Amino acid sequence: MKQLVLIALLIAISNSIKAQDTIQFLGSYKTWIYLNKEPKVIKGLVYNVKDSTVLVSSSFRPLDYTKGKYKVSEIDFKDIRLITYRKNRIIGKSIILGAFLGAATGAIFGYSLGDDPPCGGGFLEICFRITAKEKATFFGTSLGVFGIGLGALSAIKFRIRINGNYDKFNKSKKRIKKRSIIRN
């Protein structure tokens, strides 16, 4: 028992030492910065926010930050027209979640409708009888595809308009800083 506690303690200490050397990438956001004068768009991760500038890194790989292989561009608020951002890897997660919720809802709805009643047996009567399982499959597939579309739409980009205005930049600074790599 003492050995297990000692091993667990050593693992916890080694993980805490490793965590101090790396930059945390939890909740990193892909960022697009549209400039006022140029049609150029700067893509990357917001590295840090200063008094009147935004530092943007061009690397999306966490390993580059631990090795110091990233380049940071400094952009003055006067040059920024619009900042858009979206959480990393959110599109795939939203599509999977939307498909799952749509398929589950459709399957439950199809099973709740139950089997169709038996046919009357008339001479020229055409009888279509659908079981609850077939209804669940149909509605599950249909709503699953619909959920994929809703999931893709839910992963939209958020926008912050600056237009070179310091007051707008100053008001939005906390929102931008919240989505940066260095948040101190």
C-alpha cells in the first residue's frame, strides 16, 4: 500500500513539473484579424494582448511553443478592422454532437409512434404497414442528417469590430485576452 501511494505521489510531482514548462492550450481559439488598409488577413492564435497591440502567433501546434519555434506578429489597434475567432477543433465536435442528438431524438420519436395497425383486407386496398423499428430508422437517419447541419452552423465564428478605434479596442480587450494563449 505504501508503495502505491509513493508511486502516485511521484507521478503527480513529475506531472506538475512538466506543466510548469509548457504553455496551456486549453480552449485555444483560431483567430482571423482583418486589417483596415490591406485586404490581407492575419491568421493564427492570439498570443497576448498589450495596451494598444495584439500579439498573434502563426503556429497552431502546441509542440512549437514548447520548442520555441513560433513567430509572433504585433498588430496595432489602429490597423485592426475586425477580429474573428472560433474555438479549435469545434466544428468536428459540433457535427458529431448534432448527428448523435438528431439520431437519438429521431429514434425515440419513431419508436414512440409504434407499429401501424393491421390492414383491413379489402379487395383493391393497398396496405402499407410500417413497424416501429422502421420508423425509428427513418426518423433517426433524417434527424441525424439535420443534426449534422445544425452542428456545423453552431460552430460559427464570433466577431469583434475594432475599426481602428481605441475605445472599442479597450472595451473588447478582456474578451480578446480571454481567448489568448498567455492570460496573465
